[in-house]
Amino acid sequence: MTDLSFLDDQVLNDWIVAQRWFASKTREVASIEIVDRVTLREESPVLVLCLVEARFPTGTHETYQVPLGLRPVSEGWSERVIVEADGWTVYDALADPAAGRELLHRMRSNSEFQVGQDEFIFRWAPNAAAGLGGTVDVRPVGVEQSNSSIVFGDQLIMKAFRKVEPGVNPELELLRFLSAHGFPHIASLAGWYEVEGRLIDATLGILQEFLLGFRDGWELALDELATDPDALLDKLEALGVVIGELHAALGSDNSDPAFSPDEPSMEALSILTADVDEQIERVFLDLPETEATAPIRGRGQDVREKLSTLSHVNAGGKVIRTHGDLHLGQTMLGERGWVVLDFEGEPARPLPERRLKRSPLRDVAGMLRSFSYVTAGARILRGVETPEGWEQAARERFLTGYHQAVDSSLLPPGQQATDQLLAVFELEKAVYELRYELNNRPDWVAIPVAGIVRLLDSE
């Protein structure tokens, strides 16, 4: 029955392409087929963990994780149904608490499944607490994003990676490293599961501590800008300390080649600036004539010259593994202070690129840009005007905390060199934001425009 021979390929294809986590909605899909699977539970509700391959006319393909649940039609299951056929209801198993419990059980049991040349491996983290019995409350998390999540009894949360890429996921890699080095400001790792096979070796999901009672950093900042902006500045300085400690931890182990701090190359800075220069040229070529873009219209050459001036900085400091996509929305604040989340990097970038070592200042630039966004977001989303000078004060307080905690050998020598390299990364982020907002949120275009103007006008 779990050979799934009764499952209509076209029905499955149509369902997958319609999902929010399917990354290539704008591309023509030549075919989608199940290329690997393992049955984790034989009795109803059946659980079959599938890897499907979407192939494109260009000859390329993408791999997705699709756990399928099967129940007799007579049970009347109605959540995320794909099809009813042969007396069975086939559905997205991550909507089913029973499937969540099965995945949790497999991780706790360190299960391994051999299917031909492929092995599906489930692991419980070395220092994870025992806790959680089989009858624990299980619930899927809200709206489907690029990944799918399940919460277990307000104690653990599992993230299943829908688009599967070869290699260890940076989130698992960094959480294992930070846990082993005793870094406290993370949602601790409890387990994971992965596949090692003829087609792909990849991380499929991770299990972490659920941060009960913690507040999302972005929402907290929006709330406090309306009620107590000065208290928020204190919190952002404390966040700066945590990010400094994070970078110090990530740059602390010379014995592990994947994490040892390396000397940056001038070539890497040249490649970065050439890439940003190309983005500037592209975005300014088609800049629409609106009130929001007026401050930078016709100033593309000024921006490129500013980039050229900034990039005449000697490569200094170190490159290390970093967060890769740091902003307020990747943080939470609770009784034990700030916690940093989501170490998988920018999902739109290929996995090997997300695993590259970079200057820690790239993370810092991301957080500083987030302060611009929350300042504008308070006005757009909440109708709240931020006190004059607040964003600059937020930047200064965060950087004060950061420099207090970071290992200074990771940064370029001297404040001027550090500031210049940080400005290069801020310009990179602002230009990327400008392209994104022009395409997706025209009402927010003024935010990256203001960031570009500020960098143009800086000394």
C-alpha cells in the first residue's frame, strides 16, 4: 500500500507547484516525481517521507521534502488533503499531530532506515533534555513559509526544510558548533534528521528548544517605539553585546577548518564591490520616477563613486562563519535575554554560498539596516512617529554594545577601516532592499532610498 502506485502523478504535481514553499512558481516545470521515500509508520495514519524532484526544461532540477500521510477515507481527514484515491486520503503529513509525534520518536530513538543505497538518519542531540512523552500536544505553526514547523508541547519546535539542497544545512552546522562551545543565546538544538543517498546528502529537519514567553525582536521594537523608545535603546545595546559575543564564539576555534577564522583576500572584497556595482547599475537604469525615488534619481554614478571610495580599504580583520541574514526579526527577547534564531542564511542564495566565511561586519550591517526599517515601520504599520534622532541613537548604542563584546582581531584595524568596510556592507544591503521594494512593496521604497542618501552624504 505504501508503494503509492495508486497516487496520480499529475495530481501530486499540481498540489506541489501550488504550495507556498515551492520556489520556482514562475518557471515551467517539465515533471515532478518521487525519487526517494521511506515508510516511517506502517499502520494508519501511515507516514511516508518522500523526496520529490522537480525537473525543468533547461535540464536543471530542484529537490523537495514532502512527507505524505495516508488515512482511510472513512476517517474523514480534511487537513491539507492532496487527493482521495483507492480508499485512502493522501495529505501533507506535517498537518497531522500523529506524524509529528512519529518524527519526534524517530529522533529520540536515533533511528536509521536503509532503503537500497539510501539511508535516512534521525539523531537526538548529545545534550538535549529527555522530557516529552508520546502523548504530547502537537500543533503545526501558522502559515506555510519556505519551511514548515511543528511545535511539541510548548517545549520543542521542529523545522522541516522543504527545498532540500546538497550538504549540511548551515542552521544545523552553526547550532551544533555554538552548542558545543557553550554559547547560551540560541534556541538549543534537540535533534535533527537527514538523508545520505545516491542522489543527495542533505539535512531534512532540525528540532530546537521552543522559546515560550519570548517576544519577537521586530514586534517588540515596534511596540516600544510607541511606548518607551528610550528603554528600547537600552535593549538594543544589550543586543549589540549578544551579537558581539556570537561573533567572538564563531571565531574562537582554530582547530575546526569549517569555522577557523581566515585572513580575508583582497580578491573577495573586489568581487563583492564588483557585484554591488553591477546591482547599482541595474537598479538605477530602470529607476521609476516617483516621489520616493526623487532623492537618488540620476545619482547612480554618485553611488558607484561612493562605493569605489569606500572599497579602497585594506582587507583587514578576519572572515568567519556568520549568521548570514541578521535583522530584528531573527531575534527574540525573554527572561534570559536576547536569543538569535534562524542560522540558515538567506534562503534565496545557494547553500554553498551561505556556508562561506565572511566579515562579521556584514551581519552588523544587516542589523543596522533593520533599525531603519523599524523606524519607518512604526510610522507605516502603527502610525507612530519615532523621536528625532532615534535611529542614529539606536545605531550608536548597538555598536557600543557590539564593540564591547566582539573579539577586536576579527575586525579591520582602526575605527576608520572598520567604519569603511561596514559602510560597504550597508550599501550592499540598501541596494538589494531598493530592488526588492521596487518589485514588491512600493510603499516602502523610501526606506532604502534614505539609507543610500545617508551613505552618500557621509564623510
